[in-house]
Amino acid sequence: MEPQDYPEDIDFIKYWLILKRHWLPAAGVACIAIMFSLYSAINSEKTYGAFGKLRLKKLSTTSALVTDAGEKISTLDSLDAKNTPIDTEAEVIRSAPIIERVIKELNLKDKDGETIGYEDLLKSLGVSLIRGTDILGISYESPDPKEAEAVVNKVMELYIENNILVNRSEAAAARKFISSQLPKQEQELQAAEAELRDFKEKYNIVNLEEEILSVVGTIEALDNKIEEIQAALEKVNGQVLEMRQKMNTTSEEALARSSLMASSGVQQVLAKLETIEDQLAVLRTRFLDTSPEIMALENEKAALKVILDERVRKTIGTQELPPGGLQNGSLEQTLVQQLITYETEQEGLISQLKSLEAARKKQTERALLLPQLEQTQRKLTRQVTSSQTTYEILSTRLQQVRIAENQNVGNAQIISQAVIGKDPVSGSKKTVVIGGVVVGVMLYVIISFLLELMDPSIKTIKEIRTLFSRYTLLAIIPAAKKKMRWSGMKFERITSYLPVKDEPHSLISESYRMLQANLNFISPDQELKVIVVTSIGAKEGKSKVSANLALAISQLGKRVLVIDADLRQPRQHHIWDLTHELNPKGLSDVIVNQAEWEWAVRTVMPNLDVLPSGAIPPNSLALVGSKRMNFLMEEFRKHYDFVICDTPSLLLVADALTLSKFTDGILLVIRPGTIDTVSATAAREQLVKSSQTVLGIVVNDLESNNEPDSYFHHAKVYSNHDKSSQKRLALKNKRFKAMK
């Protein structure tokens, strides 16, 4: 019958087996918890509880109505978004200053008359939030109900007093800070105002916005005026050019001639000079140039020219006469006057244009400077505004905190004085014991699962079948009770106990016979004669399985040979009590031709021979893998019906894999609770990589109580009935012998 697989999510039997498997340490811890609860219940005394209520407000209502500063100072708030201000106030109530004042003012003593400590009172003090409200519940438990009431009332009283003092201290600290900062802020305000005033005086600023508009308008008007002057100047320039072309002279020259003509002194000398020239012209017609008359007139002419040059120099500033002579006609005089008028107008227009352009340049420079001035003015204005605002705020806050400092209103209000319960708050002894039992059960479960997590070994058939799903489960050998015998001063385990021989009708014997039967059905086309019995690790009982399987097969009348091929730690000579022989020969001696196998083989039971290991060699792998070993295997096939080779474990050495080349397959023995998952996985991979023929798996020493779906539960009835029949048969034989 194959075990049934259960889904992991509903495998309650698996969990039950875990609890059952570790019952001893888990039960010990559970018993300790239960005993502790019993002790607590026996030694517990009645305690009474008092309960009061405090309402917490986010801010002091009176302070908020009077001043804004009161709202800022007396506000309950929390830095962490996950917590509430009420949690913070609860910790304030539990703080050492308040608790120690309660102890001191109430003079609280313990049973021995000693003053109780902070931790002692805190153990009995409860501070909890009433869900859905802003109310804190204050409770205290004590054997004395009056003491409990006094403690609760005193805690609430001292907390409110502390809350008021804290608010007032905050106001006082704020007042000191503002008082120290106000003079500094006033100095900053005065400095900012002075800097703004100096800036305006330096750049002649009255109103920058109006000045910007005025400068823009002025520049536009100057541009228009400059355009008009330029147009008039172009017109006058044309007129001056035209007059100069008509007169073929410059205005300076014409002006000089006009000045000379206007000078009476110049004109008188000029008239006399003309008269003398006329006289000279008449006299030269009659006299020679050397004549006294002509020379007298020449001298007079020269004197007049000197006088004329002097008067010309005085009139026009130079002795050089302008071209064209010193006399003009009336038309020329008119043209000269017009030219002078045009040139005068031209000079006036040029001067006016330069003046306008200079004014425009100045206004343009001012316009370019205005944005920078405006930016600087805004900066200075902001400084003044900021300093002024800060100064006004500080002044206002100073008055407000002075008011808040003198108030006696906090954030807490007692809405219920301490109320003493009629019944004791301590639980009944029955409740304490039940609680201890519940805790004990929980500890039992926790310890069991912790021990299970700490134990990585494979414990059930289900786990073995999961890891070795590709191999057939041939048999399940139930665990047998350990047989002990007295040896000297102590008991020792009987290693030669073989259930198939010693208890032929037991359930274990039937399991080995089931294994023998299953081996016959593995290979119906080919007779199975030589097998290797091995295990994953040590202490899995492969040697016992080999011996009992050999007994089960020999009882069928077949000749069986058990070879102890474990040349490292042999066990078969202990199982068959062959240790008393002197210098026993075995397999190692036969392989090295120091003995014949017929002589080394021991007959231990009818149809059952055993070949011990012999001397332990230095290199057992070389012996079991030799050609001599192959030859011996062929000899054993000829002389025996079945050959069982007991070999070392797979993970330790390669003897089993090497020897299996000469056999029909490997029988793998696994003992639950001995190997872990890592070792089992490594052994499985080793078998797969080596392409070994694995006949199947034998689960050895299975504890049926640890299996959720073992058929051994149903086989107990058969086993008990068989034992009763044997006892009755033995009793009848005993009576029959007595009658004889």
C-alpha cells in the first residue's frame, strides 16, 4: 500500500506529527508556563482600580481667544505623522518628574514600608486613549482603594499643573527672545530707511515711476524739436549757399567790407586818398614823377594809406583789405545784409540743434540709468518693508506673549475624577490558570515548530518519495525496540538481534518477507541473484537490512551468501557473533589470494553463509574494483541462489558504486531522521550521474507514530493477535508437558 499525498495547505496531520515528534521539550516548556500561572494564582492578592478621565484640547481656548501667540504656544502637535499629540501627552504623564512628585506628595510605601520607586508605580499606572475621542483614561491598581483613588487624582492634578507651567514657560521664553530681538530689528529698520533716503538724495529721486514717464515724454518732444530744427537748418543752409554763389564771396568778407563802408573815418581817409589820386593823375600829365609837386602828393598819399591801414585794422582787426574794394553799391549792400541775416539764422539754428541734442543725450542717459535705479530702489524698499514688518510683528507678539505668560489655562481638563470600582480588578485564580494553560499551549506549538525548523533531516516517507520519486519504494521496515543486556557493570545494546530469526512472527519479519517478495517482481525477464545494499550516510541500518533480508530469503530454501564488502567499518561479524574466532579470514584475504573463499565463508544458519570482511586494507576501493573481485562474483553466482553485498555508504566512499558494476543492482536503505535533504539530493545526483541500476528503496526503522498514512497502524491488530496466539500455544505446550 502506497502512502497517500496530502496537499500542503491542508496537511494538518503533518503539523500534528510535528507537535508529537517534539513533545518532550515542548511539553517541558508548557509545563513551566502552567506551573508559573498556578504559582501566580496561589500568591495573587486582591487589587482595586481607580479610573479617571482627562480631556485634551489641541490648543488652549482662552489663550487662542485672547492672542494669536497663545494659539501658537499652547498648541498640541506631533512631529511624526504616524503618532498623535495624545500619544506624546500620555508619555508626559508617565514621565519621571510627574511620577516622582506623586510618590513624594502622597508618601507612597511598599509592603516593607520603603518608598516605592518610579518603575514600581509605573507598573500599576495605566494611561490609555479612549478610542474615537480626545480623552485619556488614567488608571491605577493597588490593594488599597483609597490609595488608588489618590494616585489617579494626583497624577491628573500634577499633569495639568505641569501643562500650565510648560505653556507659561514657552511664553516666557518667547518674551525673552522677542525682547532681545526687537532692538536689533529696530536698528536694522533705521539702517534700511537711511540707506533708501541716501540713495534718493544721491540720484535726485522723488517718484521714479512719474520720472520714467516724464523722461520718455521729454525725449519724444526733443526728437520732434530736433527734427523741426534740422528741417529749418537745411532750408537756411540752402539760402546761404545760394547767396554766396551770387556774391562770389564769403559772409566774413562781405561783413568786413560792410564794416569798412560804415566806418566814417575809413571813408574820410578813403575820400581824401581818392582826391590825391585824382590830383596825381592830373599833375602827371604836366609834370614828371620826380617833380616836387608829384612827390609831395605821393608822400601825402603814402601817409593817407598808413592812416587808412590803421583805421581798417581798428575796424576789422586786420590790415588786409577784403577783396572787392572798400565801396559797395546799394544792391551789393542789400545782398550782404541778406547773407548776414541767413548766416546769423544758420548759426542760431546750429546752436539750438546742439543744445537740443545735448539735452536729448542727457535725458537718454537718465532713461538708461532709471531701470537700474528702479531695481535698486525696489531692493531697498523691500528691505525697509521687511524690516518694518518684522519689527511690527515682534512688537505685536511681545504684547501678546506678555498676556499669554500671565494666563493659568492649559490644554487639559479633568472631566472625571478618580472612580473606584466596586469589584477587585485582579483576575480570578481560575482566569490566571486558564491564561497560563493557553500560554503553555502556545509555547508548546512554538517550541515544536522551532525544533522542527532546526532539524533539517528527512523524517517521513512522503519526503523520501518526493526526493527519490524516480525509484520504487520496495519495503518499509518498522522500528524495533532496542534490546539491551547486562554486561559487567552496565547495560549494552544487543547487536546480534535479528527480528526475522528471533521474532519470526513479528511485523518487522513480515516487512522483510515483503521486501524479498518485491525483489522477485522487479525483473521478471532476468533472474536477480547479486545485489548491493548501501545507504546514503552512516547509521541507517544497511547491515541489519542485509542480514534480515538474507534470513528471509534463506527461509524459502534458497542458498544465500552475505558478503561484508564494507572494508572500512565492517558490521556483519558483530551481527552474526563471529568476533570470537581467532584470526578470521574474510573478503580482503580472498581477494589478495591469502585464503580460498570456500574456507573463508561461514555457515551461520541453514542455507545462509556469511563472508566476513577480513583484515581492513589500506585501499579498499582498489580491492572491490579489481578483476579478482569480478571473478569471485561470478563464482558466487554459480554456487549460490542469492548474494547480498553489504557496502559502505554512498556519500562517504565510492566502494558501493564500484562494486555495483559486478552485480544486478543497488538496494538503497534510508532511515528517516538520520540524513538531511542536502545529503539525499547529493546521493540522488550521484546515482543519476553514475547511471547505476537502482532496484529500489528500503525505508528502515520507521516510527509508525510519526507517519500520517502508514499501513502499520492497521497491522497492529494482526501483530497483537499473532502474539496472543503464540502465548496461548506456549501455555498449552507447557500444560501438556506438566501433565506428562
